[in-house]
Amino acid sequence: MMRTLIIVIGAVVLTTVLSFIPHALFIGPNTSARTPAHNGAQQQELSTQIPSSQHQQHEQSLHPTLPILPAAQIRTGNNDTILDQHQVWLGEDLLLRQSLIATEHLSGLHVLYREYWRICQQHPHLQLEQEYWQVAEQLLLRVDYAPEAAAALHHDIPELQLRALDGTHSLLARFPIHSAQCFEQWQQRLQQHPQVLSSEADTLLWFTGNGDASNNEEDDDTVIPNDPAFPDQWALRNTVQTPGGQSGADISATEAWSITTGSADIVVAIIDTGVHLQHEDLVDTIWKNPLETVNGEDDSGNGKVDDVHGWNFADDNNDITDADGHGTHIAGIISASGNNGIGIAGISWHSQLMALKVGEGTSFPVSRAIQAIAYADAQGAQLVNMSWATTASNSSLRDAIAQRPHILFAAAAGNDGADIDDSPVYPAAYRFDHLLAVTATTASDTVPSFSNTGVSSVHIAAPGASILSTWPENEGSDSIYAFSSGTSMAVPHVLGVAALLLAEDPTRSPYDVRSIIMLSGDPLAPLHGTTISGRRLNAFTALTTLQQWPQQPRRIGGLRVWEDGTLRSVTVEVEQNGLLHYEAKTTTHDIGGLQQGQDVDIVFPLDADA
């Protein structure tokens, strides 16, 4: 019997984070990093002390008092402890404070919290200007050739632990720490090594979902599944079952299912907290690695033993159990089995779900996401779900996405209620033809207060408030369901529709699918001027009106142009220096009367820096 788990809505509860990558995976000594190292020789070599006179000078120039870091401000877990803090002035009015934080949920890794405070001259006090969260003892290294660089680095710096990250040009380096200053000292040391081209922090990524409280007569053009909880899935068919809802404020899934209900040939990789493999509504749609069996051996030769359904990049094993719920909830939205008389219906009833676990709780290191993307590519996933975000851009993550134009990536816009044109979040803000940034809508076709938007950054909106989906076991039950809200929930709606589009025509490129999704949505006033397309996802029109559009956009003067079904609305992305990942400008023009195939001259007013 189906049971529904109701989670009470409220402030986001920031709880557990992630598991440790075993040391055995690294080239180098098996040095424990569970507690800060106290090796005297290392401390003398790595630590730099500000002279007492310099301390006094800074203290004298500090008019305001720097706030003490409250326990509530530590976002990585409930039982975190500040082990060390260090602050230094970077100029007349800019102060950097670094906090080394131990968290039991990182199982051996520490967090480095970096705050930049600036003195407000009008009202003398310190104002937090920027903050960054990262792994304290890890760096992402860019090198010419990873095997050669790893050997040279290990020879010159034996205390380093190294592993390949993505391809042959990047390494993940781990080093011992004992203070909040160690990271910068190690970064300077490694950056000076001849094998290292560049380095960057292993920043934390944050999951973008949270919990909240929580016989039909149809015509021949709809398919109503017999799943008992389907009437509660307003996002697929809105009958005003949600208080304040609006009839038709949905993705028209029942109409879309009259065309296709998906295909097992489409593989969707979910980079998240894992997936509950035994859930009654997911057992038939979990991806199975055709090259692996459970026998304790690496049958496929990819360095991963028994990766039958995916991989755990937090613990580097095949245990992809979801103890958090975030990943399982996403999985059900995309591909819970439909019309099976059980639970709910996913958007694409037959697509295969590849579970790539990168952590639990609130956050995880970006290095795990990079490894998961590489695995998804190697195993043939066509779609990748990224329901997480960070304010810190990372070139290694950007490159991991950029190098795979044959995969469609969808990323959450974030839950800060912000304009990410002004305050970018990543990976949503990266500009690629094969990436969709997604924000959320409600059952009344409004934009919830938590949703980030951006007329130049966010491509499309999809339902993301009070979404019912699958959930991990609770109190002995393997099959329960829960409501959850966030842009995390909007992303899998988009990829569910993308899976339907690929099921109908597997030859469609990621660019084709992205264009169709953007142009076929329902235009909404709240999305005009806040998203690129101004539209909310619509599965039915995506599947039915394609033939009215050219499959590839026309290019006018180097501009990329899409035309909707009425050939009126044109959205333009302007590339800088010919590179897609650079910032783009977007504008919309009404060109009524234009016929398909007809040439037209359009003048776009652009800023000087475009």
C-alpha cells in the first residue's frame, strides 16, 4: 500500500553533508586528514605569521568590530566546530577572515569558510561583501598530462595525495592542513610547480530543494494513468487540486502521453544524493550497466567494481543508497513508472535513471560533480540533471560541461529569490548551447518567492512548488512519497520532457531539444523580462508543434535566432569572442508577418561591450 510522507514547510534546514573519498584512491601516502595535522616540520614550512607590529597596525586601523561567526552561520552541518580562524587586511578597507571548520559529515575533510568584509565609510561598520565555502585540504589542478604531472608532483612533494579528475588534463590534489592559512600556502606552493598550469578551490555545491507541508472524463487526446496519487500531481495535470491553484497551469503531460510515454533507450544521469533503488515506482526505470554484474569484480574495466546502477563518488563505491531523499525525489519526477497502478507517474515512464551519488545533506565538493559528469558521458547518458548551485564559478566544472556538447545538461537557477544576471550562480549561469538554466513556477503559474530569475541567464521555468514524488524508505516502508519545493524540482520536469522529445526522435541534438523546450512553452507574464524565453514548460506543444519550426536556427550576422510557431517572437544570444561560455546578451523582437524561410534584416541595439 502506498504511503505518503508529508514534510512540514519552513526555513531550509541545513543538516548533513557528504562522505569522504577513501585515501586509497590517491597516489601518495595514506595520511589521515580526520584531524588537523600537528607535524612540527610541516607547520614550520607551511605556516606564515603576521609580525606582531603588523597585527597592531591592523588593529589600530580597525574602527568597527568584526562580528563573531555564529554557529547558525555554519551551513555544512549541525555539529560543526570552528578549529581555527585567521584574518588579514587586504587593503585600506577590505578584511579577509578564514575559518577552518570540522564537520562530522565530511568524514575526514574540513571546510574552509572565507569571508570578505569591507568598511562602510558613511556608517563605520563592516559589511559582508563576499563569502566562499570550499574543501580546506583539496585543490583542482590543471596540467598538461595528468599521469606525468602526478608522478612529478608526488616525487617533489611526497605528502601530496593525487588522483585523476576528468580526462588527462586535471588532477585532484589533497594535502595536510593544520590552520586556516594552510590552503593559500599550499595553493601558492603548487602553483609554482612547473607541472601545474593553474589551480582552483574545490568549492562546495549546494542542493537546491527543500521540503514543504505537505475516475476522470477526458477526450481522446489525453492519457490519464491509473497511478493512485496522480490526481495530486498538479504539475502534470492541474485541476485546481492545490489551494490557490489555476486550472491548466501545468505542463500538459496527459496530452503529451497520447504521443509518447518515453523510451528505455534514453538514459538520464542524476548527479545528486543517490536514488532509492528498491522504491516500488522506480525499480523498473533504474539504469542497468550492460557491462557489469554483481560479482565483486570490475567487469567493464573502468576502475569501478560492480557499478551496476551508477556510482558513489563520495565514498568511491557502488552504494548509491539515498538517505537524504533529494535524489530520489528528482528521479520520480523524471521517470517514475507510469500507469502501473502504483504511486505516481513520472513524465517519461520508461527512461532509465543513472544514479550518481555525490553526497548527502546540503552540499558537496565540486570535484565529485566533475567526476560524475565524466562517468555519465562514458556510460552513454544523453541527459544530466544538476539540481544544485554555487556562487563560485569553477573553470574545471565549466570545462567538464563545455567538452560534452553531445549531452543536454539542465541546471537549477537557485533558491535565493535573486536576479542571477546580477549575482550569478553556477552551473546555471554558464553559457552553452547544450545547457538549460531552469527556475520554478507554482500551481497558479506564478514565480515563487524563493526562485532565482534572470532575463539573460535563465532559459525556462517549470513547476517547482509542492511537487509530489518518490521518497526513500521510512519506518520500514520501502515505498513512500513526499512533497518538496525548489528549483531542484523544476529541473527534472524539463529533463522529463527532454526525454520524451528524444524518445520521439533520438536524432535530435541537445541544441535542438533546448530550442524546442524554450520556444514551445506557455508564455507567462511573470516570466516576461525575468527569463530568456518568458515561458513555462509545456510537454504537449513541444511534441506537436516542432514541424512548424526549422530544426536548426538561422544565423543572422553571427546572431543565433529562434522562431516560435507563429514566427513572431525572436530570441537572440550574442556571443563574445566566438566563445559560447562567455556572457551573452538577450533581446526579443516582434517580427509579425515573417514567413518561414523568408529573409529579414533585424537591427539589434547592443551595448558597446557586446
